[in-house]
Amino acid sequence: MNDEGVTVALTGNLLLDSLSERLHTNILSVGKQVQLPLRTMLHEQGQMPQYAYFLTSGIASLVVTMPEGGTAEVALIGREGLVGVMHILGPTPLPAQCFVQLEAGAIRVRLEDLRTKFQESAELRKAVLEFVQQQTVTTGQIAACNKLHDAESRLARWLLMTRDRADGDTMHITQEFLADMLGTRRTTVTLVAGSLQRRGLIEYRRGKVRILSRETLEHAACDCYRVTKDALEKLYK
Ligand SMILES: [Zn+2]
């Protein structure tokens, strides 16, 4: 129920569900509910996408790939956000691709429709810009993290950020994928994941990671986890 006592059908997307009933309904009227299997490409690097996605479950990763072949994740978006949000703001495409990292559900909206609503509605502008601020904080922090922090604390930080958006403590993740996300070598991932496992923080076998001790994993993560978590928690109060 909202403040007027009217029942609003919540979607599960925190940004969308934070809006007034009128705006919520208005956006849903031009949206389509979709399922997004693992690895679905939501937007290509350097291209303007056709759609934006309010995720209702799952996780999407924003990943930069360099011309020489190295990759690193610069942001991840779950139910708190809107995939394609930066493309609403202006004409420059992101130098990052975005794909589904954990199978997701979403409300898909044509980017043009959403841009029109963004221009018309002060309420939507406020919600979108607050999310953009959180994304900017996260992206900047992860960029510095990828350069300055060691692989073990980065892996711990990444596992916690992913866990905060997933439904359980077990996640299906290959070492190759982890190496791409962290911008490091697969052999390095093997070493640091082994170290976290020996200390009883995670269990890692056959492409499955299970977090055994969240509290200790937080101690193993760099401070970037706290910075990005604080920014996340300031949304939708
Ligand atoms: Zn860090």
C-alpha cells in the first residue's frame, strides 16, 4: 500500500517500486516483463542500446575490454538499479559492455520512451540521478580498486558485492570469469581463492563458490566494499 492506501503491484525493482503509483504505472504501461538468461548482452561496448532494464532479480555486470584483450568489471547492477541509466543522460555511449552475470528478470523499456519520461518527470529525474550518483561512486571506487588493491582483497570485495545482490550464499562462477571480472590472471584467482578457502572463508569447487563466513570475508575485503555498500544503502530510504 502507498500513502494513499492504494495497493501498488510491486515489481521487485527497488528504483521502480520507490516511485509514486502514478509514475510506477506509467512506466509499466510501456514496459515488458522479460527473463534474461546467463550471459544475455544488455548493451554492447561503445554502442547506444535500444532498451533499458529495471532488474527485478539477478545481476548485470558492466565490463570494459581493452583493445589488447584485457577485461575488468567496473560496476554491477542488481534489483537496486537500472541497466542503461547512463544512456538516458546524454548521447555518449559507455565504453563498457553490460551482460547478465546471474540469471535475471527485468522490466524492459525502450530507451527512447524512458528518456522522454525522464525529461517530463521531476520525480523520475530525481530517482534516476540518485542512482547515477551511486553508480558513479561505485565505478570510481572499483577503478581505483582494480589498480591499487591486491587480488585477494579485490576477490573478497567482489564476492561480497555479488552476494548482496544474489539470493543465496552459493554462486556459480568459474575461475576464468572471476579473472575477467577482477582484471587479473586465472592463476592469480586460483592462488587467492585457495587462500580464502584454506582460512575457511569460502568453499570453492567445480565452478561453485559458497561464502562460509561473511563477517571474516568482510575483514579480508578492501575498504572499497564498505564505500560501495554505504552508497548502496543511501538509496531508497
Ligand atoms: Zn579495493
